[in-house]
Amino acid sequence: MKNDNYKNVLLVDDDMDVLDSLSSIMRYGRYDFIACENGARALEELEKRKFDIMISDIKMPEMSGIELLKIATKKYIDMPSILMTGFAELDIAVEAIKNGAFDFVLKPIKPELFLNSIGKALVHSKSMYIERNYKKTLEADVAIKTKELSVALDKIKNISSEITKRMTSAAEYRDTDTGEHIVRIGLYTKILSEELKMSDDFIEEISFASQLHDIGKLGIPDNILLKTGSLTDDEFDIIKGHSKIGQSILKGSTYNMIQMAESIALNHHERWDGTGYPNNIKGEDIPIEARIINICDQFDALIMKRPYKPALPVKRVIEIITKGDGRTMPEHFHPDILAAFQKAVPLFIEAYQTYG
């Protein structure tokens, strides 16, 4: 039966009696081995296969054990070598250790000490192999785990996105639009955020979160939400309540996107000049995400057909937002955002035509 852990040992000695003796010890230890009578033959074998350990006599004609050691350790840096020497050659043995020999054993060879030295060298060989491959293995494992995690996160993200879209669609289906409004709002906010040079993370979050801006409409009665005539003051107050209802639905999340969605749901009807609702905050007190979606929502509300109004031509919509009509005024919007909107109008129109 063979040693299953270490199979390749290279024996080198010019004395055939010693080589035969070493071979017997190796068979006793159940190791696979190749026996060579000189250094040249050993180098040929080293070219053919990978050895776990090399054992060589120090004194050999043509090529000494130290010369063989230097060549072998340069080519196979992690392969430990054991040199065999006599008492009179201890100074040479010390030199061999300095040149990379793992250990040396004294002649005449004692089997138990010889096998012990081999055992230590082979443990060292295995340790070096593990250390050499640890980084590569670790990087491979990290790559696999990262890919698995990425797939899992994408799946969760896709599920979350689908659930969110279904929730927002439920609110939109109660209105007159059939869900395209939330898709357009997501596109508008992405376009405008890119024009404003916002960060990639912000753009991803607002594109998602903006689609929840009207989730609070789930709490508004149909007879008010779908009314075709003018709303009374009391009815309009009820409509305005969808901002706080939306906040209540979304509050308490630990996720950035839902936290942003909560902020948008509450503040997307606030105006730069403080005339919005529900809290009449103004200027920089309005979160940037709410300032962005405010103008996007206003654009879509003007351009689309509603129960209480016809669809307006694009030219008229731009005129109302930038110049005002008494009901909608440019003072309602952050000046920088209004300027960015004007630059991005062609992309807004394209998004509306695609999903209008």
C-alpha cells in the first residue's frame, strides 16, 4: 500500500549500495520514489515531473549535492531538499543549509531518523503548497461568493422592484392613468438627476423611490380621487392628505431607497417659495429629491389628460412651467433645477411619447 499524501520523492546517490538501502527504507515507508545514480540523471527526472522532496548525497562525482541543490531549488523553489553527509563534512552541510537545504542526515543512515526527516520535509512541502495557493484559492472563493451574492442581491432587488411597482400601480390604477405615470416619473427623475450631475447612487435611488411618490393615493376615496368636476376646499384638503398617508406607509424602513421614497411621498408637493403642502416648507429645507420630483410631477400632470382637464400641448406645458399661468409659477421650483429641466426638455418629451 502506498502513502496517499506524498508520492514523489527523488533519491540521488552515486553509491548503489546506499541507493538500494535508501530504496528499501522508502518502500518500508510506502512512498513512491525515483532513484538516481548521479546529478545529471536527477535533473532529467526533475524535468519530467513534480517531486515533493529531493534527497541527495553531498559528495558525488561530476556534480556535487550542493550544485544539484542550487539548480533544483532555483527551478523548484518550494521543493525541500535533504542532503546526506558524513561527520567530516559538517561544515559543508552547514553551507548546504545556507544554500536552501531543508535538512541533512548523517551517514550511515538510521532508518527511523531518515524517515523522521522525510516526514518533516514533506509537511513543510505541503505547508508551502498551501501558502502558495492560499491567495489564489482565496481570490477564487471570493469571486465565487461575490458572484453568488450578486445574483442573490439582484434577485432580491428584482423581487423588491416588482413588489414596489405592483404597489404603486395599485395606487395609479385607482386614478385615471394605467400605471404609465409611475414609469414616466422614474424616467423624468433619472433624466433630470443626470442633468444635475448627481451621483450614480443618488440617480439609482431616486429613479426607484420616485415611483412611490403617490402611494398615499391608496387612502383617498374614489369619489374624490376620480371626480371630474372642480374639487371643494374640503375635498382638496382630503386629496392633499395623500402626502402624509404615503409617508405613513413608507416610514420606519432601514433601506436608503425606501427612506428616500418616504421623503418624496411627504414632500413632493412642497414648493421652493413655500406655497406648497403639507408643511409649507421652502427653499433648502425641501429635500433635494423632493425638489427634483416636484417639477417632474408637474410636467406630467400638465401634459397628460386628467378627469378635470384635457392634455396640454408640449409647448404650452413648457411655457407654464417656465413663465407661469397664475396657478403654476417658476417661483415654485428651485432655480437650478428649473434651468436643468429646460435643458432636458427634449428627453422629457421623448420619455412621454414613449410611455404616454
